[in-house]
Amino acid sequence: MKRLLGEFQSAGLTAVEVECYAPLAPLSPGGFRARFIAADGAE
């Protein structure tokens, strides 16, 4: 997750809220949800 957030940061975005979800069943994907603020302050 740190690497993904670093990519967003290098694009000029700042994470305000980040949530990660564990998989609900074996071999199913987990989840990632984030809210960012752009360098100009727009959400």
C-alpha cells in the first residue's frame, strides 16, 4: 500500500482518508479505498 500511496503523492495528491479491506473469502481480492486532495485543494 505504501508504494501505491507514493505513486499518488508523486502525482501531486495527498491522501486524506485510506481504508484497506481484507478478503471476504479465501482467494478473493481485498479492497482499497482512498480519498485524496489535489495540489490545488480540489477533492
